[in-house]
Amino acid sequence: MAAATDATVVVERLNHHYGKGALRKQILFDVSTTIPAGEIVIVTGPSGSGKTTLLTLVGALRAPQEGTLSVLGHRLDGARRAALEDVRKKIGFIFQQHNLLGALTASQNVQLGLGETEWPRAERRRKAEAMLDAVGLAEHIHKRAEHLSGGQRQRVAIARALVGEPSMVLADEPTASLDKASGREVVDRMQSLARERGTTILLVTHDNRILDVADRILHLEDGKLTTFTDAVIANTQQMMHLLAKNNDRRNLEQYVDGMDEKTFRSTLQELTAQSQRFLEATALASDEAYQSMLEQSLRIFTRRVGELLQVERASLFLVDHARQQLVLRVDDAYADPRFNRAVDDETGFRTRSVLCLPLHDREGKVFAVTQLLNRRDGRPFDDDDTRRYREFAASLSVLLESLVRIGAVASRHTS
Amino acid sequence: MTKAEFADREKAYWNSATPIGYVFAFGAIIVYQILFADVSEHLREYATLRAIGYRNRFVSGIVLQQAAILAVLGYLPGLAAAWGLYHSAAAATRLPLHLTLGRGVLVLILTLAMCALSGFLALRKVRRLDPAEVF
């Protein structure tokens, strides 16, 4: 039975266990998702969260136990082993360790990706060499895999995965063994090659530096799929925690005064180490990929809040000076003297009711205002709306504050 | 004791005291050891092949090919050594010893069978391989 849509992967209520009897341990809980053709999806999550299990299930390397799973139009749940092997041939795999055959040359390794097809030898070689050229390894075609560097090997692995022009590519931590520059290069190659061919990519990683190549990010936590927003908030809080730790300074003056030279020197060293850690933490925070991830999530988050509360428009405003007014609720905007009709006249939006909430930073100061306009049912906002909105705003403010701080860090660096 | 009786006794002695079967059993064990060590060393690569869609038959074929290569490569120097031994033994004992074509072919077939047996034993490890383990 083929999937009705052109979705590459359809996962529904997937459960998976390892072990038997008393040792039986559930790895995946009720995982459901759909991946449309041509989408690049990244699965993040801590180690042991079930990412790799999900990947091996989608890759037809394991038989599903509970729930339904269709990949490339084939139902995998209840499928026989030979059927799983047939699906596997349509998928390109990129492993954490490149998994090349060390005794073969780069070209021969890539030719392995063509499978047991009956291509003429010259044709196989031509395809492999064209693919190696595409990943920038034209000069290394005849080098043995064991003589290539880590980044080059991983690029050979990508060529091997893509040479058979698979409809889907599965990658498990493709950048784990690479430094920042070669990791970046590897994912950029993957992204551009996939875009050219309309290949679906499912990529498992906990490398935050490459999240920006994704169209969508899924987060697995203890075998449960959570929303991207949850993941961002979790990440953000973790980052804030890291920064807060470094603020734990003791009264330096008191210390330094009664100190002999040796103690002074070691204290200085300790302080330097601390500053180093702080700088590293801020470097992580100002990382472009992370910043765009936050920005994107804020936009999505705000829109979702608007949907949940059934309003026509939801917006966010950053404020410079706090007016410290707690909740502004306007039931009929045109009858309220505080409302400026000129804005509506300009934009053509008919404002009826307004719900405004301040966002507080950690010091309790208002640093942003978020606003909902017009309940969809046309009625004014009530106390229930305010309560629910306030709950959302609490997490929203954590997110926004970290973004503002990153912005501040970035501008301080440039000035 | 007649001449015929002596000949029968001699044949019976050499047939029972030096059964050639031991040699092949011993050979099978050694070939199995070599193949098993090689398969274990490259298990990850076999798993990779299985994971990217190669069938068990293909991967098994690689192991059996290795067994066949071992058989032929072992047979050729063995043939040369036997040839030399026949000649020196014939010269030393003045007995008419001949390495016939039929015997050579028989030993080749037995060698191939021995290596095939070892190959199939070594295969069990490859066939049990879970391709999901490469992740």
C-alpha cells in the first residue's frame, strides 16, 4: 500500500523497544511526523534520545515493531526482509564514520553506491568521477580511501550516497568527526546537491552549527518528538544557565588587597580561565546559525500563539523605556482615546479589540511588548485570554531576551 | 607369505595408518581460521555494504570468492611441491611413482571443497550481521 500523498516519509504512532522481558526498554514513544518530498529535515536531541533508532527505522535497516511507517511509497511495518532491502537501495546513507572500504580507491568506493545495477563498467566509472568532481575531489579520484583526510573521506561518503540519485538521503552525525570548516563544507555540499536534485534529506545531529540548512527541525527528547520551540527554549535556558554561572564572582577587591605575589598570580590565572570560558560561551551565543534559529522560532512562536488564541494578528514590539503598565486591554479600539486610528487608515486593517502584554527580562524590567489584535469570533478579549497569553509570554520573554542579548553582544563586537 | 599377500598387507597399512582425510580436516580448520579473522576484521565494511542495499548473497559471494582464491593459491605451490617430492622420492627409493593428471584434479577438487566448507562456516558471522549496527 503506497502513501496517498507525495510525502517521502510518513510516520504514525511509532513505538520501538529494545531487549526482552525485564530488560525491555522503550526507545521511541508515539512518534508521528510527515516529511514531504524535497524537504531537508534535521533531527536533534541528546544522545540516547532515540534519534539513531528513528533513522534506522526510516532507513529500513530495522523492522518497525508498533505503528505505521511508509517510506518512498512502501509500507515498512510488517514488510518482509527482502522488501526492506529493496527500499534501502533507493536511499543514500551517510554514516557517522564515513564507512568507506579502505582498500578501494575513492572512485571505487563511490561506484559501490551504484549498487548491483548492470551499468557498463565505463559508465559506472564516469558517474562516480562526475560525482567526486561535484564534491570537490576531482584530484583524488584514484587515491585509496585510507589515504584521504577525514573531511575528504566524508565527502567521498556523500558522493557514494548521492551517486545512485536516491530519492532520499539519511545522514547520521555527518559532521561529528570534522572540524568546523570542513563540517560546514560537507553540509553545504549536501544541501546544494539535494536542492539540485530535489532529494529529501533526513539528518540526525547534535551539531548546532549546521541547523540552518534545515527546512524543518525535529527534536527528540527521551524518545518523544517535541516541537522546535520547546527545543529552542530548552537550549536557550541551558545557554542562559551557562552565562549565569560565569557571573558568580566573589568580591575581588577584598581578595586582592591581602594577597602575596604567588596567590595573586594563581588567582589571576583562575580569573583568566573564567574569562576564557565566558568568551567561549558568548561566542557560542553569537553564532549566526543559533541567532537565526532563535529569530525564526520567535516568528513561528508568535504566529502560533495568535492561532491558539484565535486572533487575527499577533505582533511583538521591543521597547526602549518601560512604561510599566501591566496589561492593556482595549475592548473597542475606535472608542478608546489611547488608540491611534491613523495607523489603521494607513494599513487598511480594522482594529476592534487589543490585548497587550509586557515582556519582562530577568531583572523584572519591561523590555518588549507583545500584542494581539481582534479575536476571530469578533468578541473582546476576556480574562481567560489574558491568563493564557500571559503563560505564553513567559517563555516568549526568555527567548526574546536571549536574542536581544545576543544582538547586544554582536553590536558590541562590531563597534 | 606370497607376494600378493605382502602387497595387500602393505596397501592396507598405508591406507589405514595415513588417512589423507586428516590432512583435509586440518586444512579446513586453518582456512576457516584465516577467513574468520579476515571477516571479523572487515565486519564493519560488510555491514556497510548490507546497509546500502547489497543483498546477503552479494556479501556472501565476496567471502566465498576469497575462499576460492585461497584454495587456488594454496593448490599451485602444493602441486609444485608434490611434483618435486614425487621425483626425489622416486629417485631415492627407485620405486615408480607418478603424479597423474587424474590425481592432480582430484586433489584440486578436494581442496576447493575444503575451502568451500570453511567459507560457509566463516559466512555464518556475515549472514547474522545486523546492518543497523553501522549507525
